[in-house]
Amino acid sequence: MRLSGKTAIVTGGASGFGAGIVRKFIAEGATVMVADINGDAARAMADEVGGSSCTVDVAKSDSVKIMAEAAIVQMGHIDILVNNAGITHLPTQMEDVTEEEFDRVMAVNTKSVFLTAKHIIPHMKLRGTGAVLNVASTAGVSPRPRLNWYNASKGWMITATKTMAIELAPEGVRVNAINPVAGETPLLKSFMGEDTPEIRAKFISTIPIGRFSTPEDMGNAACFLCSDEASMITGVALEVDGGRCI
């Protein structure tokens, strides 16, 4: 029960890594709001685990503001924020990614962190406590070709994590990131371009431990970094990648 008494928002919490984080947080005693652009899926996840839900487009300020206000009304305060929602473009040469695809990747993967900071960090600063976890990627450390602008967005998130951490440390707010390697999530097929045994084998061959990451792997790492056990840890981008970035 490492998160007993804590409250948390997990964006993109209805599926993939986000769902793994939600389940782990609930198991460890937290009260969790499942926030997702797919409202039906968010409600289903919340019903399954015993949390609350919110439909949110993390790329839109008004939507994030409503989410933050709803969380405070429903849970009383916000101890933990997990910026997990993210998207990618399909593998292609950098010049062939459309402007619309680029804008959407940057809006969901980077602007969302700005918006949740804008609407939630003041609340944490006022309380003098809080933990923020940004779900970045090994793509921000060791980029794969043909995922250029996705890679860049995750590199941005790692730098954002560090700059948030150094500014917010005196306010009692810790900010960390996790860098997952590709895992069994709805984005896996998008990363690979197509899902075939051959392409899966090629991806797994780059991971020394020899498997994809799982939502449970992310939940375990997220739980530690957001718990009081990690009270001396801030500004870290923890690779949860089976050795991919070595």
C-alpha cells in the first residue's frame, strides 16, 4: 500500500501503459481518476478498478482545465499527475510526415505537458507537495529511424522533465519520467508500421532482455517514482527498457 491516501490523475489511462499504471496505483491504495480521450473506455476502466473517470483531450487547454477541476472536486486534491497520453505517426521518412500529423504529435506529446502544468502545478505548489511522472520513451534517448518527429517529441519530454524538476524542487513537487521500450499497447502496430512475426522479431532483437515491455512493467516503475520511497529522486528519466539503451 505504498500509495495509500494518495490521489492521482493518469492521462491515457484507459489502455496500454496507462491502464497498467492505473491498476498498479489502485492496488497500492491510491484514489485514481482515469482520464482519456475515449470517454467510454475511461469509464469502463474506472468501473473495473473502482476509480473515477474523465473524458479529456490533453491537447486542448479548456479540456485539461475541466479535468483538473473535476479531479479536485471528486478527490479533494491532486497528489500525483501522470502524463501518459501520447500518439505517434507511422514510420516514414521525415519529409513525408504531413504537417497535420506533425502538429498532432506535438500537441498530444508535448503541449499536453505544458497544459497539465498550467492547470495542475499551481494546485500542487499551493499545497507544497506533489509528484509528476511524464511517460517519455527510449525513442528520446536512442531514436529509431523513420520515427523522427515522434522521437523528437519524446526527447522534448525528457528535457521538460528535467527543467520542471529543477524549478519545482523548492516548491515540494518532484518531477520524473520513465522511458519505456516498445510494448504490447495500441501504439505498437503504429511503431512497427505493420504487425508481422518478422517485424516483431526484429524489434525484440534490439532488446537485450528479449521481450517487449508490458503495462505491468510501467506500473511498477511509476508506482516507485510517485511514492514517498522516491522522495529524494527528481529530474530522472528512468529507462524501463530491458537494456535497449545500453
